[in-house]
Amino acid sequence: MKNTQSLKDRLVYSAVAGVVWGLVAMGINNMTGVFAFESTFTHNLVSFIFGGVVFSIVSGGILYFAGSVLPFKGYLPKALMVTTFVWLLLRGGGVLLSQMDSHRYHVVTPESIQGLGLAVLLGLFLGLFWTLGSRGLQGSKA
Amino acid sequence: LLVIAFSMVVIAYGMEGVHDMFHDFRHVIGMPCH
């Protein structure tokens, strides 16, 4: 699988996936009640969309540059692998920080389980938007 | 991408105005937080 589209195009698809993911993550947490929101709905709307875009763009960038060496075919499984890897990497850093300052960074297991699930969900959205983006551009060039 | 990657780390760990901005987001995605 070769990246025939520019990095710029890919990052745009990733940003769109991030917006959707941020909103869905907010909705899922609202349903699960794993974390009781402390900020207002409007505040969270902004922070979840912005946070979603940031995480998704970074994952999309890794997918763009490392996609050809990942042991899968198709954007979806590769995106799943990348987003899970990014989450585990950040979570690993969090564990180290937690050991250094357990008051400042303490671990909550239900939140971690939800977070891993959301990372997988981001992979689904990212893979889906990359696939749809590729087909859309191919269709417009035909 | 490099700037955004740095932002991601700041957001994930609350490396403090950004700290309060993303407090709920950090909890929801399962990052360690106070």
C-alpha cells in the first residue's frame, strides 16, 4: 500500500476523525459515568474536540510515515495498531510519572480501561476516514 | 506535526492554563491525573 496522497490531505482526514472521536468520547463517558465531568458542557465541547484533533493528527502522522512497515494491509488495522500504540506509550509515561509523584498522577483503573477502548475507537475512525478519503479522491479524479 | 505531537504530551500529562483546560479530557481517556 503506497501513500499516493500528500501528508497535508492525510492530516486533514485525521483532524476530521479527531473531531468526531472527541464528541463520541464525550458521549461515551456520559453514558458509562466512569468520570463525572467537572467542567461545563461548553468547556468540554471545546477541549474534547481540540484534544481529539491533536491525538488524531499525531496518530495520522505516525500512520503516514510508518504505515508501510506495519505488518497489516489496509488503513483500518494499521490505524488500530497506531492509536493503541500511542495510547500505551502515553500511558506508560503516565505510570512512570505516577511512580515519581503518586499524588499528582494517580491511576484510576476504570478510566484506564475506558481510555484504551477509546484509543481503539479512534483507530476505527481514523482508518475509516482515511479509507473514505482515498476513495473520495479517486472518485473525483475518475 | 512536531508541534502538535508536543501539544499531545502537554495535554496528556497536564504539564502546566492548559492543565485546567484539558482536565476532564485527560480523565476520560485514562491518563493519570490528580
